[in-house]
Amino acid sequence: EIEEKCHKNNIEIITTAPTFEIWYLMHYRDNKLKFLTSKEVKKELTKINGTYTESMDMYKIIKDLTKNAINTAKSIENQVIKNNEDLIKVNPHTSIYKILEIINKIKNNS
């Protein structure tokens, strides 16, 4: 119902599954793994990063790899569209990159 209302009102839903941290993980590699819980994603981040806590300043760590994350997120989204799947139900995925693209567009127009 919410998805339908948003679509009718030209509002885009930004989603991430299974947790926001999947966005961080996409900075490191093209993620083809399936994660059922946020705990699994955080465990994988700890393996890659050496440590991970929700209070960390991840921006400092991942900022130079953001292009990788955007490409990975777009790749997953394109595959979902190609397969005619519902993005909201696909795991893993994230639309966070769309927010960054809008911010960059605004910055470039200023």
C-alpha cells in the first residue's frame, strides 16, 4: 500500500536489505552473497575491515571506494530489473547511491 502511494505521488523509496551496512560492504567488493540478517553483514564487515561497530566513522574508511559501491548497487539493481524481480524483496541490495547522486547533482549545480 505504501509503495503504491509513493508511486502515485512520484516519491521514490530508498531501500536497503538486509541492513544499511550492506552499503558499506559494497565498497569493498561486488557482493554476490546472500545475507539473512544484519548480524551476518556486520560479521562480514569485521572480516574485511578488521573491526566494525555501528558507532565507527565508516565514511573516513570507505570514502575513496564509493564509486565501487555505486557500481555494485547499480549492477544488482539492473540485474533485478532484467529478471523482472521486485527490488524491495531482493537480498542484498541498496538504493543509497541514489541519494549520493542527488547530492552530487545539487553540489555541481551550485
